[in-house]
Amino acid sequence: MRSVSIISASVDSPEWSELFVKSIRKFTTNVEHEIIIIDNGSTVQNLYWMKNQADIRLVELNTNYGHGFAIDKGTMLAKNHYVCALDIDSHVQREGWMEDLIEMYEESSETRFIGCKGPDHKPLKPPLFFYEKRFIMDNNLSFIHVPGVSSDTAQKLYHDILDLGFSVQRFVPGYKIYDCSGDEFWIKDKATIFHSWYGTRFCENRPDRKKEDVDGYKIEKYLENKAKIFNQPLVKEILGC
């Protein structure tokens, strides 16, 4: 049986974390999997829900080592053949998503990575990365951002994979079912992953880290959009499970 380790990095984002985990539970019923959360220094209060979930392997770091470090750590700890790294402020929208990813990966012997396409300066961007653990580990590949070489998580890794002679499949954001700010990624012509913009960067649940503005995007606008996302019928259905 094909098996997948689903990993994510969290930081003081309890609502997003619960939606993330419950969407995986609801829509990943036919593939053997584990859920690994690498937490970058959240408060005890913001980790309360995850710490009480039997199906989560929660790794608590004492500080924020960054997104790339957390994915590297989760990959190293993964016990399954495939790894799917998702952003904590994303959620799955349908059953069969994991089967489709595995099928896409296995269609070509040249493919060694599936991700999401960013702008020209960012060939790969979150929220989804899919790969074989052994390929990443055996080739000493890393998701860590390298200043002066990469602009975000997995940028250097993208070019390293191409230099090894393999290919990377990339999704582009598609039509959005939700009338909310964020990206919606479609796999095999079906809405599959919704990713909020700035879902964890405002730290609204952490007074000492709370931000009022990120890249010109105000916290008031973010919180308004967050409320719209959590009011979506599908999101309510997921959280009610």
C-alpha cells in the first residue's frame, strides 16, 4: 500500500491548525498516512488543541527556525515513502486528492517533485510540495531559504532537482470557489487546496508578536478575510466533523 507522511510547520495559529488537520482527516480516508506538525515556538495555549490529538506527531521547537527548517525536520522524521508538505493555513477541499497526487507523480519516471508555481523570481511556492523522502535525503536536498540564492522556501531545491536531470511538475492557482483572498489550486480539474494569504504571519493570537501590517496588507483586512474563509459552507462542514 502507498503511504504518505503529511507535514506542516505551525506557529501560533490554532484556528488554522485545526482546520488543516480536520480537512486531512475528512478527505484522506483511502491512503495510509501520518500527520507531522513541526511547531516553531508557539505558546502552550496556542498548542492546546494539537497537543490533545492522538493522530498528530507534534514536534515542539523552542524558537522559530523558519519554514524551510521545519520542512527539512519533518521530512527527516517521516516514516512513509511519500511526503506531502502543506502550509498550516491551507486546507484540503475534496476526497481523492492524495490518490491524484500519487498518480501524477508516478506517471513519469522523470518527475521527482510536485509543487506550486510562483512568479518568475519564485519558481516554487507553498502551499503544497509532494516528493519521495529517499530522493530528498539521498541527494542532501534542503527547503531552507538561502539569502542571495533563493527568495523563499524551496527555491534552491527546485534548481538542484533540475541540475540532477529530473523534472518538477507545478500547479498554478485556478478559479476560486471561495470569494476570499487566497489561492485555490486545482488538481485534475477539481478544486483541491485552498491557501490563505498571510494566514500565520500576523500572529494575531500572540500579543508579543502581533503585527498590524505585513507587506502593506493591514491586519483589519486580514481578519475580515479570515472570517469570510471560516464562514464558507465547506469550512464549516470540515470543522464540524
